[in-house]
Amino acid sequence: MPFINVKLAKGRTAEQKQQFTEAITKAAAQILNVKEEWVTVVFDEYERDNWASGGTLHSIKFEEGFGKMGAE
Amino acid sequence: MPFINVKLAKGRTAEQKQQFTEAITKAAAQILNVKEEWVTVVFDEYERDNWASGGTLHSIKFEEGFGKMGAE
Amino acid sequence: MPFINVKLAKGRTAEQKQQFTEAITKAAAQILNVKEEWVTVVFDEYERDNWASGGTLHSIKFEEGFGKMGAE
Amino acid sequence: MPFINVKLAKGRTAEQKQQFTEAITKAAAQILNVKEEWVTVVFDEYERDNWASGGTLHSIKFEEGFGKMGAE
Amino acid sequence: MPFINVKLAKGRTAEQKQQFTEAITKAAAQILNVKEEWVTVVFDEYERDNWASGGTLHSIKFEEGFGKMGAE
Amino acid sequence: MPFINVKLAKGRTAEQKQQFTEAITKAAAQILNVKEEWVTVVFDEYERDNWASGGTLHSIKFEEGFGKMGAE
């Protein structure tokens, strides 16, 4: 506790996920008053044809690279 | 907002997912009183040995094609 | 199957949720090729201080009524 | 109803998932006072670089086989 | 790991939830080859107007007591 | 995108949730290469008799204040 589920577009490296996990976990420990070893983080990575906003799949809406800055 | 997560058996085409997304998004806008661009839809697709009902995995319970009409 | 989870701001009536459920369920039957009785819809309703976007809780960002049109 | 979502490390066999499903479903029927055919179980299987605890991805923290006894 | 989320109709006692948790946890340890202390179980309890099947909210479809046997 | 769901024990203030949201959102922007306004964070708060670990509900296992440091 806490259990943190991150849903995002496929395409981040293990190194990015590790850095993000560290940042979240430290923030949880400092702000939410829990121990770091209590924090679980799990990532659900989505193909662009399984994520839609405004009524349109991102595989249709965006070019390759969507979900990274400059690619909005 | 809203964020809509659809869990279903693998096997729909991107075109089906797009049509379903459109239908959900329009319905949300009309009925729930939100803007279409606020609506997110994400699909989680399951292999038949990761979905069970009545105590039995669907990979055991059903033939190929389960989850489509006529295949109950 | 499918199992559809709708996360949204608190404040819709049972009637709105019933209408939305009907619309989603019919769309699933027509487009995803499933029977209506297979479709489950569950709503998770959120207080505005449990939902944040762009780094700010909606209880801070928005006036009462957020999540309804005209209230963006 | 109930709908039970099991998130775990990749690597169980279909037979293990079937046995676990049966056990959960029977327990739900006996203890929660529902019919077995109402119970749905879905498994989300995670690669070790999508699951972290204590601030570290399990792909970094553990050798192959993590999530099975003897492998802590 | 594993993390098990149980979504069900409101109305079970803490004692029922404790018994079900014990049963699931033991089954996980025996069948999935994990330690009992690794297993987390969380319950999401739903009002009947936040759960629908076959296109109808359970608050409309069922009398009081739905989700318990004899009440289908 | 990303959509981040934080499940935790009830009892944090809106101020703690706001600070945690800010920290997560900034970390996502810096590390995952997304814009801050793309990031959604939602909190699911649990009563202690809806969260269990090691086979025991936290309402049984812990005194008041569980989930905060010093209360393990």
C-alpha cells in the first residue's frame, strides 16, 4: 500500500520506467507518509489502437511516436 | 473524464474498436453531459486462458471464436 | 464479457447511468458481436478531490458542477 | 458478479490458472453467497519490467523466476 | 504480488470478506507458488445503481438483496 | 495519457493528494516525455476492511492509523 497503476502508450524503455518508479515511490514516501517498501507500481502499456480520446483511436489520430512530446 | 476501460476477448478489428469508441463517446456526450474530447476509451484484450467464468477458463470452456455471437 | 468500467465525476442520476448503460450495451451487441446479456457495466464515481489532470485536483481547478458541459 | 481481477507475474501455466480459478470461484460461492456461474476471473500477467516494489523494477531486483517461491 | 481486486455488490460483512481473503490467499500460495505475505486483496463494493448487466442497472433489475443466492 | 490510478488507505488530506499529484505529474513530464496536461491522476481510497495482505484484513491486522509510517 499504495498500489499505483500507470496506463500509458507503449514505447518507454525499462530505464524510463525505473526512473519514474523511483520518483513516484520517493514522492509517496515523503508526501503520503508510507514506507518505500510498501509502494507497488505496475505499468500497463497500450498499443495505439487500444487507446482512444475524443472518439478516435490513437492509431488513426496520430503518427508513430504519439505520446511523446512534440507528437501531440 | 470520463475514463472508460473495456475488457474483452481478443479478436476484434481496429475498425470494430473505432466504431465502438465512437458510439460510446457520442453516448457519453449526449447522456452524461460531457464534451467528446474529454472522453478516453482504452481496450484490454484477453487471451481465452486469462478469462474465466463459472470456474472454468474460456480456453477450456469454448471453441475458437468465443466471445462472438453464435459461439456462446 | 465484455466488462466495461466507467470512471467519472460524481453527480449523474440513476436515470443518466441507465441510459448510458443501455447505449453502451446496444453498441457492444451491434459492433463487437456479443449478446446484450454478456455485457457488464460498472460505474466508479469520483469526488473532485480524487481526480486530477495537469497536476491539479479538480476540487482546486474547477467550481462546483465540473464534469458537466459548460463547466470546463 | 463478483468480478475478480488477478494481477501477477507472467509464468503460470493454464493449468495453474484453471486450478486457481476453481478455488476462487468455489470460495466465492460458499462465503460470499453467490452462484458459481456469476463469478468472473480475469488474469493480467506482467513482465518483470512492468512491476516494481520499493522503488525498483522486478527485472532489476530479481533473477529469472521471480514471483515463485524460493525466488524472493 | 499477486494483487487481487474483487468487485462485488455491497452487503458482505467484514467476517465474510476476511474468510474470502483467507481462502484466496491460501489458494494463491498453494497453486500459484507464491508466499502468503506477498498476496494483496482489495474489495471494491458497488451500490446497485452502479452495476449493470444486460443493459439494465441492478437497482432497477433486482429487489433488495441482489447478489446473494436466492435473489437472482 | 498517461492515466495513473493510486489505490491507498483512506486518510490523506486533499493537500497531500495535491502535492502527490504535482510530484507524479512533473515526474511523468520529465521522464516519460509527455506534457503535464496529458496526465490524469485518480485516487481510490480504501477502508481498512476492504484491504488485506498476507490473508488478513487491515482492519483486523492494524490499529487505527495504518498506512502511515510508524503504524506498520
